[in-house]
Amino acid sequence: MPLFFLHFFCNLKIKTSSSLSKKPPDVTKSHKMKTEHLLKVDDHDFTMRPAFGGPAIPVGVDVQVESLDSISEVDMDFTMTLYLRHYWKDDRLSFTSSTNKSMTFDGRLVKKIWVPDVFFVHSKRSFIHDTTTDNIMLRVFPDGHVLYSLRVTVTAACNMDFSRFPLDSQTCSLELESYAYTDEDLMLYWKSGDESLSIDDRISLSQFLIQKFHTTSRLAFYSSTGWYNRLYINFTLRRHIFFFLLQTYFPATLMVMLSWVSFWIDRRAVPARVSLGITTVLTMSTIITGVNASMPRVSYIKAVDIYLWVSFVFVFLSVLEYAAVNYLSTVQDRRERKMRERSLPCTCGISQTRTMTMLDGTYSEADTNSLAGYTEEPIVPEEVQADMHEVSDKPDHMVVHLSVSSESTTTKKKKSLRALNIIQNTHAIDKYSRMIFPGSYIFFNLIYWSVYC
């Protein structure tokens, strides 16, 4: 009997020690095996799309725009950061769940299952954010519906029209399309219509005002592969004009007005007027060069080009105006000098000059009538002065020098001077320029701003 109890207690001790020495089960491994079993990842070939060989699989898309980072006129592109979400159903990923709750995974599971091969048409650069890990989320529902979300920054081309720059509006599009699957295999669509696109209200740009975002979709055809569903994210931007008013239009207008100052400067002040004209011309050239340096080399004329080049023409014409004034002043001085030389009296066989000696200080009525066509010359020739010295001893004699002035010749000269008055009178050219130049420039501005605004 004691031996029986001793044997019983020894067996009980061994069983107790063996049960205590066993390790608890690995919950993580068992959960992992359970997850793989639920999703059946290893039981299917996920290199093929869902319902392969059947109708096209519908893939819904919605986008949330996080930021519109930059718009480049030189490169004609834009950079956008967005959340891109895909919705589809894959029966191969369905699982049973008593709570009907979805399962969420990170980017590691994406490499093991089928996902839509959506890419950005006309994109130059794009990447998925990976800080601190890949910004990818995969959510699987028990009935097989899948949500695939990723955070992407993409730089895409935008065809811009600068014919109205900087008073322009630009419309750009971000285009999404399946790379491999045609519309017979994959039907890409906006999940909720126009509500599929949402933007952050805090998005703002320094040079543009965001007017509207909207979505569209259509089919794209490739001659070698076929038809594809393509989705469009369209947005319209209107450029802020205030920056260009301060940096371009206002300085150009000031340069044109500064060139008008030369009209009030004396025409004989050659250094002042020439230096002012050259300074304004060079400044306008600098403004034009600076504007074109920040723009693409387009082959058509922009609105800012029209304004700047017309302003440049006004400045250049003010320089030419002084050149004309200076030239005509020189011509006028030469003519006046020649006229003074011709008006000097001479008794050497000139028929229009007569010398009369009135004796005893008396003359007849016939002599009086003959003096009607004579004018007194203030300058007395040397020969006449000698005659005056000879008769100076006779107090009852007086010598008078008279010159004949032809009435018809004087009338012709006055008419010719009146016809060339504006050309010869350089003060009149400056006077008219003070009114014509500002009036023409104001008229140009009225037309320009009424057309482009």
C-alpha cells in the first residue's frame, strides 16, 4: 500500500513539472497564419485581374488635393500633392467575419495582391511619399471590396497660352489612366461624380487665384493598343495682376513720362536732352529683357509685349523728336545767317539801291512821289559816307541814302515763311509734342486696358 501511494505521487509530480515547462503559444504567428488564411493570398494568382476573362472590372477613383505647390511658366508645368484612392472588388480577398469589420494593412501587402495600374498622363516627375514609411494604405472588407490609398506628388505638363499674359487665365489638367488594361478589361470612373474631387480650402498661390476645380472623363485612343478610360482633374487659375503692375507696367509708364521732360528743356541744352533720352531708352530695354527672361520663348506676341514695345516706341520717338529739333535749328541758323549777309547794302551795280542828294534842303512834288517806294537803310555805305564828308562843308546841302524794297518780293517771302513756320520754329515742335505725345499715350492705354481687362 505505501508503495502504491509513492508511485502515484511520483507520477503526479512528473506530469506537473512537464506541464509547467511547456511555452505558451505564439499569438503573433497564429494571428499571421489566420490572416493569410482569411485573405487567401497564397491560394490565388494575383498577377491576373479579378474576374479575368470576364467583363471589365470597375475601379472607382476619388482624389483629395492636399496642395498645389507651384506653377512654372518657363517649364509649362505644375506640381500637385494629392491623396489618390481606388475602389474595386476582388472576390479572392473576401473573408468571413462575425463583426463585419474591415482589415487595414500598410504597403507591404500591396506587393502580394492585384492593384490597378493607374498612372499620370503627361507627368514629368512623380513619387510616393515615404516618410516615415511608405504612405500607402490598403483596407479590405469581408465581402471583397478593397480601398487602396496613397499620397503622391506629381509634376505634370500644362499647355499654357500666354497671348494675354499677364492678364491671362490658365486651365490645367491632371490626367489618370490605366497603363495596361483597356476599357474591355478595366473601367476607370469617378466614384462619386463631381464630389469625387475635394480640395483643401487653405490652398493658395502667390501669383494665381484658383477659380474652380472640376472633373471630367473620356476615352483615349492609341492606334497600337486600343481605347482606354481616362479621368481628368481640371482646374482654372487666374493670374494676379498687381505684381506685374508694380514690376512692369508702372516702371514702363514712368519711363515714358520721363522722356516727355525733354520737351520742356531748352533745345540748346544738348547734353541734358540727349542723356535723358538715352537713359529712358536703356531702361525700357532692361525692363523688356527682364520680363522675357522669366517667360518661355513663344513665337507669338504677348499682351505685355504690346505694352512694353509701344512704350519703347514712345521713348524712342522722343529721342528722334529732339534730333529733328536740333537739325532744324541748325538749318534755321544757317538760313538766318545767309539772309543777314544778303541784306547788307552795296552800291556796286545793285539796281535796288539809289543815292539822292537834295540840294538847299528842298525837293519838288515829283521827287516826293518818287520816294514812295524807298525805305531808309540804317547802314550807310562807306562810299556814301565819303560823299557826306565832301559836302559837309556846305550847310545848305543834305545827303539821304534810300534803298528800294520790292513789294512783290517781300510778299513772296512772307508766304514761304508762313508755310514753313512749324518746321522752322523749333519752339513750336516742342510745344506740339507736349500735347501730342501724352494724348496719344493716354489714348493707347484706354484701348489696351479696355481690350485685355
